[in-house]
Amino acid sequence: MTAIPEAGLTLLAPWSWRPDVILVVAALAGAYLVGWRRLRRRGYRRLARGWRLALYLTGLGTVGLALLSPIDHWASWMFTFHMAQHLLLNMMAPPLLLLANPFPVVLWGLPARARPRVGRLLTRRTPVRRVLFTLTLLPVAWLVHVGTLWAWHLPVAYQAALEHELIHDLEHLTFFGTGLLFWWRVVNPAPRLHGRPHAGHILYLLAATAQNTALGALIGLTGRVLYPYYIATPRLWGFTPLDDQALAGGLMWGSGHMYLIPILVLIARMLGAEERARQRAEAVRLGPRAEPPR
């Protein structure tokens, strides 16, 4: 087991310039930018706001940070960095991308002949839309998201991902994909497959917080090393494998609190919708004599 000096942990550490990741990220960024400009020129500024563009590029940047930056290099040494990589792909990038309402913008970024074909994939009663509708039902999306998270953290699965690059890529892809499904129900971007958020969404997020805490505690508080791969890797800052595992578990445990942000936003939106409905009902009851609310 070799110790690595702290000076070695710098931004000058190797970047993973993977052509496949770079091409996909660049293509998605390019399509959104072209679509955003076309929508703005045609007067659809509501769909192409500046803050949406910023969120989208930040989301893609988060994917790049997870897969291309030194984090990917350090993840082969420390479980903590590997955990951070997964949290970026599963909990940070998906909501940022979905808040940008990407589908209609990317659709407008495609060539004119391709737009109708791609758009028809998600029109009503198509197989793709039915599958997406089913996968984003609250219980289904939650179970797929949580099941994927727990399954990959089983020692045999995690160890296989660390030892085989193809399995490792599959792990990252499933974390990102199930993250998109999970956050789709919270953000509700186009195409809107379900109704407005309701109390079930709050339970959905609270249950996600609870399982995140449980998995983080299970990883961080166990008294033995769960993943033998990290026993033989170089050490950073003198952390033992068990220290590293405890820190990674704490990172997962703590990250569960980010679910509180959308919970508060949903509560505020629900209360606002209820108040507006009450005002409309009051206006109808009073008729023309009703004074506008101040």
C-alpha cells in the first residue's frame, strides 16, 4: 500500500479525455444551443430563457466533471471520490438538465427533416411514451432508482465495476439514467406525462432521503472493509481503507439532505396553487362585485 503526497492531489492530476464522453456531451450541448437560438429568433423566449441555458450547460458540465476530471482518476484510489462521482451523476446532473426543459429545445436544434420524426416518438399512445409514462410512475421510478443504487453497492457488483471498465461504464450509465427517471417526476419537464405535483411527491422524496441515510450509515458505520479493491490502492492523506469507507458513507448520508430542497419547493408550489384556487372560487362566488386581490 503506497502513500501519495498531498501535493499530488492537484488539478494537474490526469484528466480522462474520453472521446465517447466528450462527443456525447458536445453533441447534446450543440443541439441545445442551436435549438435555444432558433426558439429565441422565432419569439418563443418563454421556452428559451437564459437561466434554462445556464442550468443545462451546468448539468452537462457536472457530467463532464464526474467522468473527465481528476475525480475519475482519484476514484480509482479512494472510495470517497468514487462516491462523489456517483452522486454527481445521480443526484446533481439529472435535475439540472431537466430543469432546463431539454426536450423541446433539443428538438428544435435538430435538422428540420428530423424534427417531426423525433417528435412523434413522444406523442400520445406511442410505445416510447407509454414506456416512459410507466417508468416515471412514482412507485416505479422510486423502486428503479433505489434498487439500482443498492444493487450496485453490493460488494460483488461494486467490486466487478472497479475491476472491469465495461461494467464500470454500465454502472455510471445506470446511475445517470435512473437519476433522470427519478427527478423527472419532481421537475416535470416536457413532455409532461403526469399531473401536477401533489402530497405523494413529498412522500416520494422523504422515502428517498430515508433510504439514502440508511445506505450511507450501512456503508460508513460497518466495522469492516466492504470492497477489497480499495485495500491495495495508494493511500491519500494517510486514510486507511476503513477511514475512506466511513467518509464515503458519510458523504452519501449527508447528500440525502439535498432532497429537502425540492420538498420545500413543492410545498411552496402546492400552497400557492391552493391559494390561487381559493381566490378564483371566491371571485366566482362574489361575481362582478368582487374586488381584485391586493
